[in-house]
Amino acid sequence: MITDMEKSRGTGRARPMTALCSGAALMNAAMAVASAASTLVAGDRLGAGWGGVPVTAGIVGTGAGAIVLTRLTNRAGRRGALLLGYLVAAAGACLAVAGVTRGDMVGLVAGMLLLGLGNAGAQLSRYAAAELYPARRRGYAVGLVVWSAAVGAVGGPLLLDPSGDAAAGMGLTSFAGPFALVLLACAGAAAFSAGAPGRTRRTVPPRVPLRELARTPVARSSLVVMVTAQVVMVAVMTAVPLDMHMHGHGLGAVGMALSAHTLGMFALSPVTGRLFDRFGAGPVMLGGLLLLIASTALTAAAPVRTVALFLLGYGWNLCFVGGSSHLARDLPEPERPHVEGAVDAAVWTIAAAASLLSTVLMSAGGYGALAGPACAIAALVTIVQARAFRFHRGDGHAGPTPPAPGGGPT
């Protein structure tokens, strides 16, 4: 039975959760629109081979932003860090609008870099949400924020054409319209950040190098699994549309495959959160790694590629939500923000390299030269993590961890 105290705490979470989910949805819409539009602009001006440069800049900005905003969180709280991230992203959108209007690619790339800082805030929102819940429900909180981000990631690109037409109707280049839309989305996210959790009493730990943090079992397993999932997913998804195009598939088939992948990435996030709360980190992350193995093997078969990309998306989701929830629940509270930011920075930085290398590998040896190593990496990490999971299971640490003192509301 739900007590009056639990009802009160649930009511108290409603405003900050709405703010976090709304900000994440708007920022993901901004990044989805900006990534698509900037790729087209760069491809037209620099050639298809350089079309991914602005997107890579956004990924690099996200990695750097994870560190910057984490340090700011330790000093100004979650609300102040989110507000700064979204305001910087709005400034980046202004740079991008000016860049595409004047044909200035440097301005566009710089704008995407700053947009990445706002994206880092949206990504870190999942940890802010987890802190609002007791340890036994943090998987649900992380899953809810990741799911809300899907609303923006899926809905944002639908506004590309209308915003471009609106800009053209005002005598501007059509690509100015999407970036004006990005500016509005970033401003909206900044406005919602006013309802995010404020400053909390926190012991700021001394700065510890990532290599030291990675030695702790929780940080190490989350880092390895999340990096593996991000690298495999980004590498495969960067190359799949090009491979399909080279083999005569039309835009309709490419679009269906990408839609299936996006659905797998986000739609079942609340389910993943519930699975984490019920079964713990080990089974969820191992399930995600197994799906990565199966999906990368299946992507080479054209008739089942749509199914394979859905499985790839959900494998990533299990690893991402499972790893994030593992950090949010099982790390000691004083160390948590520092480790979360460091892990996110590593994940996004390595993903940027995977994005650039994927098409190079495919061009050199075909799609098999990309899918084979991706599958092998996922298989190797699965074996290592399965052994680690069995070890901790023997120590009684495989299942959900009870709330630690000071680890959040109960």
C-alpha cells in the first residue's frame, strides 16, 4: 500500500521529472534536426566524403560537455549545469544559422560543437532523474528520460521540410529554417531547466583520473559495455544507409530501416528500466551485448536488415540504460557525478572516432569488413562481462542493490 509520505514524494518528483524529460526531448529534437541539416549542407559544399564533419563536431562537443557540465554540477547543482548547457547550445544554433546563411562552414561546425554541450546536458539528465528516486526504481527513472528523448529524436526531423519552406518564403536559404527551429528548441529546453532539481548538499570528491575510476567494478563494467554498444551501433548505422544505397535500395527502404532502428533504440526504454530494477545490471547488460552480436551478424543479410537494425537498436538500449542505471544506483554518492561525466565523455569521444572510421572500413573491404569486427568486439566483451558477472554473482552482488544511506529518497 502506498503511504502518504510516498505519495508526497511522488508529487514532489512530478515537476523536476517533467522539466528533465521535456528538456531532453527538445534538445534531442534540436540535435536530430541539426545533424540531418548540417550533413546535407556539408555534403553540398564540401563533398559527400566530408558530410559527416559537422555531426562529428557535435559528438565531440557532447563528450567535452559531459566533463564541463559535470564539474559545474559539483559547484552549481544540476539546474545550473543544465541551464548553461542549453544556453550555450542556443548560442551554437545562432552560429549555425549565420553559418548556413553566409555559406560559412567554420561557423556551422563551431555551432555544432556548441550544440554538443547542450546535448551533453540532455544526456546527463538521466542521472539527475535517477537521483529523484530510491535505488530500487532508478532503472525506471533512467528509462523514462531516455524514452522521452525519443519523442524529440523521432519528431524533430519531421519538421525539416516545413521549416525549410518557411525560411525560403522569407527569402532566406532553406537550410536556415531547420537551424532557426533548433534555436527555438534549445531556448525551450533552457526554459524548462528552471524546474530541474536544484543544488543539493554534496561532498565534492578530489579529481581522480579516469584510469583509476575504471578499476572499480561498477564503473569498469558500465564503461566497457556502454562504449562497446555505442561503437558498434554508431559504426554500423553510419555505414548501413550508404551500403544500402550502393546496392540499389531506394530511400523508402533506407528510411524504413532507420525507423526500425530508432524504434529499437528508444521505444522500449521504460521496459528496460523495469528489467534493470527487477533483475539487476548483469542480466540486462549481457542481454544487450548478445543482441549486438546477433544483430551485427544479421545486418549482412538484406532480407532481414530491418529486423536486424531493430535488434541493434534495442541491444544498444539495454546496454545504455543498463549501464547508466548501474552507475546511478550502485556508485557511492560522493563519487557518482564525477564518474558519470567521465564515462559519458569516454563513450561520446570514442563514438566520434567510430563514426569517422566506419565508412573508411566499408570502402576498403565492403560491409563485411565492418560488420565482422563489430560482431567480434561485441562477442569478446560479452565473454569478459559474463565471467565478471558470474564472479560477482558468487559474491551475492548480481541482483538489485538495496538503497545506500544518503543514496536518495525512499
